[in-house]
Amino acid sequence: MKEEYTDYEEFKNELKKLKVMAVPAEESEQWEIENDEAAEWWIDKNNEELTEIRGYKQRLRDKIQQLQTKLEKEEEKEQRIVENRDYYLQKYFNEVDDKLKHKTKTQEKYRLASGTIVKKYPKAKYKPSDKLTTWASENSPDYVETVKKLKWGDLKKQTELVGDKVIYKPTGEVLPLDVEYSDERFEFKEE
């Protein structure tokens, strides 16, 4: 078979001679693979298109990477500017008379014409641990809750799926459980 055809009719006739594929007379007709040669041709044809698409996708990824690098440089530049600005504003804020600052329980503010400098006080972050849970269980049980959790992995071993019903094998009971099926999948794995 030739690698390139200038005429579609010539291409269809060559395929018919080789019985590689059933070429539809009308585009509305269904094309089907009729033999191994046709299947191999179909794989090769699709692989050519996939190679082109994958190459284009790689070029797009390369362009995205270039733009991502530029974006990261701009973000670093922006961060340096913000840090520099905030450093000098903090230094100035510390020199401003406390009488001119508005203070609350959590922060201090000083208003300028173009914005407000805010100093937020540190916040305590609590990190409860197992030791605290144990202590509360013994000393203040009202502050401890018990959470029930299904051991699905263990229970599933004792079930059987019959149609869309889940049966608990030891008793034969139908369990109150909804069953959803994933879509059937078909794939071609290249060797």
C-alpha cells in the first residue's frame, strides 16, 4: 500500500483490494473492522493522530512551563517589594506615638492617608492531643464525645451482592445500602 494518496477514490480502491476495511459508500454508513489487517491499520491511523496531538500537548506544556517560570519570577519580585514596603512601615509604626494608634484586644492600627498600618498581636493556637483526651475522659467526661464509625472493610467481607441488593451472609438480611455501578470501561494497551 502506498504511503500517501492524492486521490480519495484511489485510496478506497486500494483498501478494498486488500480487504483491509469496508470503506463506506456514504459517510452515514457504519465502518467496521473486519480482520486483523484492518485492526492494525486502524491502530496505526489512530496512533498517527495521537502522536500529533501528544506532540502539540507537549508544546503547550512547554509554553505553560515558560509562562509559569515568568509568573514565578514576577511573584518573587512582588513578594520582595511587599516585604520591603512592610519592613519600613513596621519600623515607622514602632516610632509613632502610642496615643495616635487605635488599640484593641487583638491589634493596633495607625491610619495614613493612603491606608492603615495594622499590627496584629500573636494568637494562641491550641493543639489538642491524645493526652488531653485521656485527661478529659478521666476528669471531665462531659467534654469527650464517642464517635461511632462503620468498619466497612470488615463488614463487606460478610456481604454478597445480588443484583442491586447487598445481602448480609450470616443472616440473609438485605442491608440498607445503595449500590452504584461505575461505567464499563474498555481500553487498548499498546505493547
